[in-house]
Amino acid sequence: MSTVGRETPRERYRAQVRAEIKERAWEQIAAAGAPGLSLNAIAKQMGMSGPALYRYFAGRDELITELIRDAYRSLADTVRSEAASGADLAGLGRALRAWALQDAQRYFLIYGTPVPGYRAPDDITAIASEIMEALLDAAAHPAGDAAPGTDDGHPDARLETHLARHRDWAAGHPAQPAALRRALHFWTRLHGILSLELAGHFTGMGLDPAELYDNELRHLTP
Amino acid sequence: MSTVGRETPRERYRAQVRAEIKERAWEQIAAAGAPGLSLNAIAKQMGMSGPALYRYFAGRDELITELIRDAYRSLADTVRSEAASGADLAGLGRALRAWALQDAQRYFLIYGTPVPGYRAPDDITAIASEIMEALLDAAAHPAGDAAPGTDDGHPDARLETHLARHRDWAAGHPAQPAALRRALHFWTRLHGILSLELAGHFTGMGLDPAELYDNELRHLTP
DNA sequence: TGTACATCAGTGAACGCGCGTTCACTGATGTAC
DNA sequence: TGTACATCAGTGAACGCGCGTTCACTGATGTAC
């Protein structure tokens, strides 16, 4: 029976060191990308010997997985707290951008180039679903949508029909097809701009990514 | 004075070996991502010793840069030949998707997680401009656009004003603001979907990325 | 309060590995007379 | 057509490096009586 909340000094110390290891890891990732992360380098930076880190993490892979988990957790918390305070998609979008700009490599740890063999553990997939859910909440918020298939002329009609039939990913969320569409567009369109911006593809183009971003937000909240 | 086109057997052989090195490099990248690329491993795979590769490339960095250049070149050629044959944005979009699906890691070499220190040489930036130019050609193709700022109520008005004022990136291209907008939306929106799809973020969601993609294409060609 | 024991953080040496890269050399291919 | 020389692809040994990870050990911190 674990006495929750009652932390022994040793436990506190452990948690502290673990946290510092992760901090240094993030610094390294920011400096050289995820592939450049090295346990020995972290240890040296903290003034301890390499093997000491194995008291805190089973190995390099576990550390990286933990960082990915934290990144997802951080994004999910950001997006959920925004949705919980009644923000619409535009509000969520602004929160997302602020979060992404805080640390580009953290963003890319989630949405960047995938490592061919890697498969995220289930609990991380679950966090990804939390994010989707928060998006759906916000997308459904204005409510009063046109019923699916009614306005047959508009360009999204076909997509909404598709979404109405393939809504497994919405995990039972009672959103209207139009809300499903908005949530998806939020995700794909904002990611499109953000990832290009964070990777530096707009530099030297002389235009303002924020303007592009706001424009997409306007499209999502009519 | 170089006799262009007249290739000596030695030159032919050199070009052939260089090409095979790159092929093996692409295989390795497909298998383990760009960070896993190793000169020694390539050499071993080709049945030669490691140092032999230095006859063909100055080092690992030069090889990677060359691969990036080839990736850009390939994409630019794809997109230009499509534009040259009079395709509209939708046609370009389909060509882009086919190209991306051919080799996900090649796509990510251009649009994936950036390596913090890396700065692409100027000639690669120039190829990126070629791509943008082809996009603008196709975006301007239907012509007969509304004059900028006329239809003040539509959600893109503000963006088009911004683009009309910041069109350095269009490099003197005579496209209307609405065409600039379409070219940009093409780029950011399709990249959004493609990169998520190639990274596997749609797997398990039970929806068809192609449907999402087509929907965006429909938005771009009214 | 004091002693005996268990827990656990951290060390230092060591292992094996693969990496990029250099260097002096061999042997085959091409060139000039 | 034949010989002398230059070019150049590829080898094998070697260098130094940093990596992840293991292991037996030390010394400090906490626990039980």
C-alpha cells in the first residue's frame, strides 16, 4: 500500500534528479536534435559518471520514450485546459501555436520525422486521443450546425459524408459531421503551417506566418 | 574546355558508382532514417572498403547534402513538368501526393524535422524557389480572379491584403493576390495532411487520408 | 539514544562496437610518343 | 603496335572518438531493534 502524497526524502531526491536528467536531455535535443541525445553527455553535464543514470532510466530508449510522453502530456494539458475554460477553436489554435513556439524540437518529437521502426506505447496513443477529444469539444461548441448533407452544394459536403461514416477516431464523441470536419481541418491545416514555420521554411520569404495562421483560424470559426 | 556529352568510360564508371552509393544511401535512410546513414555500412553493402567512398564524396555531410539536393530536384521536376503540361492546382496536388507516397523518408528529408545547426546551400534554396514558381503558375492559371480587396466580406480578404504587400517570395511573379493565397494554401494545407499521413498519425483512426486530401484540393480550385 | 543491518546512489574500470576519416600503398586503366 | 609514364580506383591498417551498457565495489542514508 503506497502512501500517496507522503514522499520520503529519498523519493523526493529521486524525482528531482530524474527531472534534471530530462531537463538536460531537452537542452541537448534543442541543440542537436533527438538523434544527438547521449546519456553519457547528460551525465557529464550533471557532473556525474555515465552509469549513474541507469539508476533512473533503464536506458536511452526509455528516456526518449519518456520525453515523448511528456511532450504529448504537455500538449494535451495545454489544449484541455483551454477547452475546459470554454475556448472555441480559435482559442485552442492560439494556445497550440504558443505551445509550439516555446520549443520547436518538442513539437517535432511528436509531429516530426518518424523513426522507421518506432512504435509508441499504448499509453501515449491514449494521450493523443485526449488531444483529439479536446479538439472535438471545442469544435462542437458553437453548436447549431447545419444537419449533415443538407447544404449539398458546399465543397465540404462530400468530406462530411465520409466523416459521418468513419467516425471511429472520434471515440463516441457526439459531434456533428461539420464539427468533425472542423476538428480535422484544425489539426491538419494548423500543423501544416506550424511545422513549416518551425522548420524555417518561411524564413527569407518576407511574409508573416502568424498572418497565415490567423487566416486559417478564421476559416475554422465561422 | 570540357567536351560536354562526350563521356569517357572512366567518367561513366564514376557516375555509375556514385549513383549506386546514393541508392544504397536511400535504402539505409528508408530503413533507419537519415541519422542512421553510415558511409562504412554503405561500403560494406557494396562489397568495398570504407575509405573507397572518399573517392566519390568528400565525406558524410557532402553525401547527405547531395541527397537533399536530389530530393528537392526530384520534387521540382515532378511539379514543373505537371505545371508545364497545363495542369491546375488539383493536378499538381495529385502529383505531389504520388511523389510523396513513393518515398516517405525522401519527403521528410525536405519537410521533416530540421537539424538545428544545418543551413542548406544556396543552390538548394534556388530549387525550392523553382517549386514555388511552378505552384504560382498553376495557381494563376484559371485567371479571371476578383481584384484584390474587392470582395471585402470573404474570410481571405485580410490575408490577400497581406500577401499583396509582402510578395517578395513570389520573386516577381505576376500572380494576383488570390493566386498567391491559393499557392500558399496549397503548400501549407497539403503539407499538413501529407506529413501527418506519412508519419502514420492517421493509422488506427479509420478514415481515409486521400479523402481529406481531395477535399483540400477541391477548396483550392473553385 | 545507540548499535546492526539493509537499502540504494554513485564510481571507476572495462567491454565491444561502429563511426568518420587519414595515409601509404598496390594494381589496373588510360595516355603520349 | 609497343613501350614509358601518368592517372586514378580501391585496399588495409590505423587513429581517436564517443557511444550504450555491465559489473563489482564504496560510502552514505535510512530502518529496526
